[in-house]
Amino acid sequence: MTTAVIRINTINDVKEFVSIVSKCEYDVDIISGRYAIDAKSIMGIFSLDLSKDLELHVHSDDCADFLDEIKDFIVK
């Protein structure tokens, strides 16, 4: 599993992020506090507090291409 810290600020960011993640063959989760949601779920992302950094869990060790695609969202 690979992890990263991301920030999603606007409605357009959510749409773009979900569009990128939806192309992945592996599972991707977003963790915010005690909540874990499927990163492919636009409604799930909107249910989170987007003013805070979010923890991304990519259930694959071979995801360099994916991380490169979402580099604009990665904080750390």
C-alpha cells in the first residue's frame, strides 16, 4: 500500500480527482479522521471536510503513474 497526503479545494478539483482515480484498476481510499471513503465516489468526497488535508491510501505498490497524474493534489 502507498500513502500520500492530498488537498482537494474546489468542486472542479473533486471532479478532476474522481475522473483520474476512476481509471485505476486498484482500490484507492481517502481517510479523514475516523472516516474512510472510496476515492472513486464523488458523493463520498463531498461528505468530507475539504478544508483539511486528506490521507490517500492506494492499495498498490506499483502506482507511480497514478501518483504522477495526481501530483497537483499531493501536499506531502
